[in-house]
Amino acid sequence: MMFSKACEYGIRAAVYVTLQSLEGRRVSVGEIGEEIDAPVAFTAKILQQLTRNNIIHSVKGLHGGFEIERVDMDNVKLNMIVKAIDGDKIYTGCGLGLKECNAQKPCPLHDKFLDIRTDLRNMLESTSLFELANGLEVGLTYLKR
Amino acid sequence: MMFSKACEYGIRAAVYVTLQSLEGRRVSVGEIGEEIDAPVAFTAKILQQLTRNNIIHSVKGLHGGFEIERVDMDNVKLNMIVKAIDGDKIYTGCGLGLKECNAQKPCPLHDKFLDIRTDLRNMLESTSLFELANGLEVGLTYLKR
DNA sequence: ATAAATTAGGATAAAATTGTCCTTTATTGG
DNA sequence: CCAATAAAGGACAATTTTATCCTAATTTAT
Ligand code: FES
Ligand code: FES
């Protein structure tokens, strides 16, 4: 609705990896797909993007899998994931579909749209994976239903 | 980025029709496509949806075209157009892609997402076509670039 | 009546996104 | 070294969204 499916999966996956890394567990693509209720092979592609962008870390081979370091749980904010997967159209795009958002030659919705986008941006830039994993840990929130 | 392409075209088209109806001019699909820089045949489909939803009015035949009545310029709010074209997933969807947004079993982003969505909703429900056409009329805003 | 203009609507086509499958590469344990 | 395990990556398939084209229906002017 706001993010692509790939991005939604990406965030859910990253949060799940965070949750498990907090317990010291490395997780496989299969487990991730299962636990966030996403197609495994597709999720694998997205995890590749996240590792290439140094958002999570992958280890090949026996006992391998995905993990995230404790510092990164705080340092990685949602906007980094969104940017890695959906690019920055969420920041540069125009709400009414003009080539780019441009205050010099704004679309009729520009001002109102900018307000909301700024809030969205602030939200994404300030929420960390750790924060999101916390609610999960205490059973307040869910990654699938 | 937030609305489908169809919805973006739909809003731009409706605003253009509003602008021209203010001058008493009925406009053709061809002119609309031209003036909002959108594919004509595709725009035609979208205009059909808008007329079926009584958002704008169409007249067939020679000197026909699209128009919108003065009262509707005030009564039609953006949320009606978005709903007609994109449905209500913008209201009911979950930011992280769970089946539906559900406060009983919320995703980790639910609270923060709801704040932003509420603002978006309020914005859409309170801005009318007339308001948007006004900025255009005085040359402050643009429907194409 | 007829011709011209204009929307309505159906059938496709093209492009983008989402999803699957299979092979390769790296790592570990025996 | 060898077998087993797991991510990386390439090729392809399905679905959805976007876009085009053609015909039908409606209205107006002559
Ligand atoms: S120009 Fe359209 S949102 Fe800024
Ligand atoms: S449950 Fe995800 S946004 Fe409400």
C-alpha cells in the first residue's frame, strides 16, 4: 500500500532476524520464510539485497544463515531497508505522479503531501530494528497472522 | 509511490476537469490526456470509473465531454477518488503486508503506521477538487511538467 | 436520415512486479 | 578429502498493473 511487497517482506524478515539474533540464533531462509509467512525463494532474493547493503549479515555453509550484530540492531533504521529495496522514490517521488517532486513547480497536492511524507520520513529514520523486535519479543506484536 | 498510477492519473484528470468546468468548458478525453500528460486510452478507462462513481459527469456525442458541477467541486474529496480507483486498501491495509491492519494482533509497525495513515486519511477527506483547481488557476501549481 | 464527434466497453498487448526452480559457491564436520 | 548444508545467483514463469486498439452506442448539426 505504501511499500512494495518485496519491501514488506524485507522489513518483516529483518525484524525476525533481529529477534533471533537477540537469542544468539542464526536463521535460515527457510525458517525466515516460514516465520514471516512469505514465499521462501522470493524472500531469499530480498535477503541478498539486505546483506549486500550490510543491513544483515549472512554466513554460508553448515550452521550458516542470517544474523545481525547487536550494534546494527540499533543503527539500522527502517529507512535504510526501504531505500535498499524500493529506492528513494518514497522521498523524491511526487504524490500525483509528476516526474519528481519539485517545490519550484509543485503539483496541486504538493504542500499537503509533503507534510505527510515528512512525518513518514521521520518515522522511518527514527525506528530501529531493535525497537521493532522488542514488541515481538514480549508478544505484543506479530509478523504473521 | 502511495497511489497507483491509475489513481494519480485519476486525480490529475479530475482536477483538470474541475479547472475547465469553472470556465464553463466541457473537455474531451484527448484534451485531458494531453493536458495532464497521461496515456489517452488509459485515461479514458479511468474517467469511466470516475463517471460511474458520480464523481464527474460525461456527455456523449458532438460537443460532449467531461464536466463537473459546481457543488461537486466542493463535495468531491480526494478520498472518494482514491476509493473509486484504488479501493480502500489505503485504509484497511497493513503497512507490513499482513492480511489486514488489525489492532488486536498488530504488526510491529502498527502504531507508528496508524499515526501517519490517519493524517493521510484526514488530508484526503478534507481536500476538495475545488481547492486543488484553485492553485492551478492562479498558476501556483501544475498538472504536468 | 445521415454524417461527424465523442464516450463506453471489450479484447489484447506490453511492462513491471512477484514468485519459482535449479545450479554454483562457500563452509563445516567427519 | 568428502559429504552435507546453506546462501548466491541466474533463468524463467505467473500475476498484476499499465497501456493500446478497435468496435459499439449516443448525441448533435446539417
Ligand atoms: S510536486 Fe507533487 S508532491 Fe511535490
Ligand atoms: S497491523 Fe500492520 S499496520 Fe496495523
